[in-house]
Amino acid sequence: MPWDRNQMAERAAKELEDGFYVNLGIGIPTLVANYIGEDIDVTLQSENGMLGMGPFPYEDEVDPDLINAGKQTITELRRTSYFSSADSFGMIRGGHIDLSILGAMEVSEKGDLANWMIPGKMVKGMGGAMDLVAGVKRVVVVMDHTSKNGDPKLLHECSLPLTGQGVVDMVITNLGVFEIDETGMKLTELAPDVTVEDVKASTEADFEVAV
């Protein structure tokens, strides 16, 4: 059966490596913090000025002053440091973040990403996504395979305004895992009991099968 949100986050956590500095986007990616293995040392960075985030707090641990970029309450670590947004984006734009795990509305077979606005809907701002995809070393997208209406989100070409062109290295959906490089998109892993035919039926993008 397809992965749920937590299982998708758990799969994304397998992309973390010892010593990585990682930025987690809003939505499913924030859940990745709960699945970091005890055998690796990873430092989480938030655009709003925090380096070194712990998992989500239990109810009796909530500190309303400690939030991530998605305004969710989080926990700090003994090594946590705080700084301005200017310093935070200096880290991102300077190429000091190893991995960014983001949500998306659309991803193309060439690795184009659309995740910041839908035309005609109110937008508070573009946030840090454009800086993240341009400045980090590797981008992993975690999203549902289709929209709420059942429309494919893996496309030949994105129809929504782009966050970045050719920036996505991996996509993890509830149906499986795709890797994207200069040769195109490859299906490399399936969720339990999901078939290649299931994936093809819900995907517009062209992809090779490598499972």
C-alpha cells in the first residue's frame, strides 16, 4: 500500500548522512526531524535563524518562542545557535547547506520545481525556496504523487510558476522514489504493494524503471 506522510518522511531521512547540514521545508519535510538515526550527526537549519533543531516537542515541552520556518513549535539542542535571517540566508546562498528536503506542487521530468504559488491565490511571499534550490548541494522533494483532485504532480513540464529549473535530484512520493539527473527521471523504489503499473497510471512524466 502507498506510504503515509510519516513513512514518506522516514524514507527521506535515509538520505541524510553524517555531518550534513540540512534544511527542512514546510509540510511533510518537517516530519523528517523525527526519523534521524541515532548513529548519524545531522544539524538542521531553519531560515528564520536557528541552527541545530531537535524533534517536535511533547505537549509539556512546548516553548511558543521556538518555531521553525513553518511556524511549528520545535525543540532546541545543547548546541543550538540563533542568528538573523540575513546570516541564515548567507549560509544558504553561500553553499553551506548540504541537503534541502522540500514539498512541491509540481515537478517535471527534467527536475524543474514549482512549489511557491498558484496564480490567482493569495501568496504571503515566496519564502526561502528559491534561495534553497539555488544554493544547496542536493534537493529532495517529498510530496503526494497526485493532487487532491487526482491529477498527476510529476509532469512533462510544470504548469505553475517555477521555483527553479533542473534543481531536483530526488522525488519521494507516497508511491515510490524517483531519481533525476541529466539523463532524465528514474523510478528506483516502490512503496509496499505498489506496482509499476500503479505508478504509470498516476504519472504524466516519462521515466525509466530501475526497480
